[in-house]
Amino acid sequence: MSDSSVSRRRLFGYAGAAGLGGVAGVVAGRASAANGEAPVAQDVVGRTHSPYGEQQAGIFTPKTMTGELVAFDLAPDTDRAALGRLLRAWTGDIVALMTGRPPAGDFAPDMAQAAVSLTVLVGFGPRVFELEGLAGRRPAGFQDIPPMAHDRLQDRWSGGDLLAWVSADDATSVAHAVRRLSTDAAPFASVRWRQRGFWRPLDQTGAPVTGRNLFGQVDGSANPTGDLLRETVLSTDDWLAGGTQLVVRRIEMNLDTWDEATRSRQEASVGRDLPEGAPLSGGVEHDDVDLAATVDGSPVIALDAHARVSHPSQNSGRRMLRRGLNYTAEEWTDAGLVETSGLIFSAFQANIADQFIPVQRSLDQLDALNEWTTAIGSAVFAIPPGFSEGGWIGEGLLA
């Protein structure tokens, strides 16, 4: 199914329903089309997304089963002009790959395939705006996340001058696209970190759902939709108008101690039930939580519940579009081979300083989920708007 068969309104309905929950990711279940039509699997998987548009694909497009985020550090001799050459090359790669054709010079041309829901999202890290001629074009509110009390950040998962976020229905398509982008980047930039993740956007019947994080929580139903989604996510600032700002946080989850908690405690820490993601105050998944609801004089939604602390009413109306991936990883330590698990949490907003940082400070102080979650990576990227045929990613900044 091509993008032309899905209305803009319907697309934004899916984006709002299929993103991630709060900073540790929490909440949501079945996706629903904004125009009232029943969603089907073909609306989520097996797509050939257009590389062209007002926004880059990978922000509002439906979530896929697998993805990889790759951050790059610019080489010392990569200046503004050289970065422009890289972005032109990447744009050619992305147009070819997303339409199922091998990019120029592809050593494995048979790997390119249409109808795998492939998207590639490109962003600029803070150091790009230190290049000559770009210092005055840093977007308003675009900054690194200040240290939080519960953070245990590791350099190997943090920072980066460029981002390429590749998503698709299958890991083979993702791996091929990442290899092509990394090969073309080699003269200009080197890989800083790679984070791979997965998601389950369909239920057992093949119908679209929001999916669950590794705590078993249905994760993402509180995302904005419709006009509110655009107001929340899209910048109006200079060259970034129509683009957005992205926060990537690698959230390690302590599954062992989470499994030891009672089910009622797990649900109370979130403010939603585990089977459906419905508010503990009543209703179904996509209903808003009732923060005023009480039982025997006590609030139904606990004062430190994630759904309360992250709620827009508790944060001067601040919102963001959350979208991310589960991960598991193995690494050798002094204790032997250790498996870690967590969430590659990502949040899109128009202004990081005004939206993400105040909400994250509240969560850092009060969120019950802090007992089981730790941020071990953090990065920020300005995501340029989309491009039309004959244009290229980042043209408004680098041309």
C-alpha cells in the first residue's frame, strides 16, 4: 500500500496512537484510525513510504517491527560544504532505498526491496552548529539534556553529530540500509554508537496495536493526535520550520526487580492496568486518566504514578510525541556475560528546552518508575523538514 492511499488525517491518527509512553515508556493498546475506519495490518506493514513530503518519514509513519539508530561524529576536516555533500549523497541513498531500488554504487543491489515499510530519518547534533557559518542558526530551545539525579549516562550511548534512524518490517532491510549510509558517510564521519531495537505493532489477529515495552506495559496511548500533534511536534523556527527536535534516551530496565513487584504495585506505579493499558480511574485505553478520582479519600492515580507526573495538566500543558524501541543486549563484564534490557526512548517536540526538559525534571524527582529504570544514554538532534523531488535533506540549513 502506497502513502497516496492513506489520508493525511488518518496518518496522524496512527502516529498518535502508535508512539511511546512516558520517559520510561508506559501506556496504550490498539491503534485506531483518525477517520473512524477500522485499521488493518496492511496500514502498518508491507508499506512503501514516499521519501518526499513536508516531514521526513519516520516521525508520523506507523511504527515498524525493527529499527536501528546510528549516531556519527564528524571528521575534523568536515566543514559545512562537506556536510552538504554527505547529505546530498544520503538523500540519493534514501530515495532509492525507500522506493525499493539499490543506491548508486551498492555492492549488494539485490538486497533493496520495496514494501518493507522502510524509512530513514536524519538529524543534526549540537556540534553541527559550531561549523563555520552555522553558529547563528541553532534552533531555539535545542540543547543537550542537563544531568538528572537518576541518570547514569555512558559516553558510548550518548551524543553524536549526525543521526540516521532506519526502520522497517525486517532487520535484513534495516541492516542493508545502515551499511549503505555508513559506507557513504565514511569520508565525512565515523560511527559513534549504534542502537538496535524491536517492537510488536500487531496483535495476534494481525490488527495494529500500540505495543508493549519489556515491563509488559502497553506503551503509548497518551500521545497527541490530529492538530495537537502537529502543534506539539513541528517547529516554526527559521530553516527548521516543518521539522522537529528529537531526544533519544537509552533507558535500562531492571526486569528482575520489576518481576518481584506485585501486579497491583506495578499497575499503581504507572496509573494504568497491565492487560489493556486502561486508566485505573476507569475507561478504556485511550481515555484520559482522571487525576481527581478518589477511593476512601485516597487518589486512585497515585501521587507518584507515571501517568500523573507526566500528565500535561501537571506540566503546564507540555506534551511530546513518544516513539521508541525495546532492546536487549549482551556484554562481557568482570562477572561474565551479562544481559541488559530496556527501551530506546525517543521524544519529538518543537522545543526541547521548553517541552522535554521541564517534564523530565518532574519525572526525575517524582516518578515511581525510577525504582526500576535508569537512563544510560542521552542525545539530541534537530530533525530537518522533509524534501521534495530534486531537493535534499538539510538543504535549508546547508545550501
